Amino acid sequence: MEFIELEELSRLRALLRSGAAASIRTSAGLSLGEVARALGTSKTSVLRWERGDRVPRGDLALAYWRLLRQLMREGGAGR
């Protein structure tokens, strides 16, 4: 894994710990199911990440970070 990817994972996990990830998603008007389908995972997985029960890893975590980052850029959410 490259340095930039580690940095992205760190930022994602900070958003998850603070509860900002869920806020960004809901501010964008997206449901758990919509995000899960976009990432190719289950609604339960996204919920567990947002509640802090689990930590996303690998390519799926990076995809989730990139989705949240795009939502923040488009709507200014989570800033």
C-alpha cells in the first residue's frame, strides 16, 4: 500500500470515529443502501462502519473514502 493510500485510510477512519462520515452521507441525501450498492458491499457493513462496530479495510475502504471526499467537495458537507 502506498503512502497516499495510508493517508486516505487515516482520514476515512477519523471521519468514522467522529461520526462525520454518517453526517456527510445523510447531508448528501444518500441512504445506507445506496452507498452500499455503489461500493459493492452490504448495507449492514456500511452501518457497522458508521457506528464504529467495524473498520473498513483495503480497496473497499479506499472506495468509501473517495465517495465521502467527493460528497464533501460537491456539497461542502463535513467541513
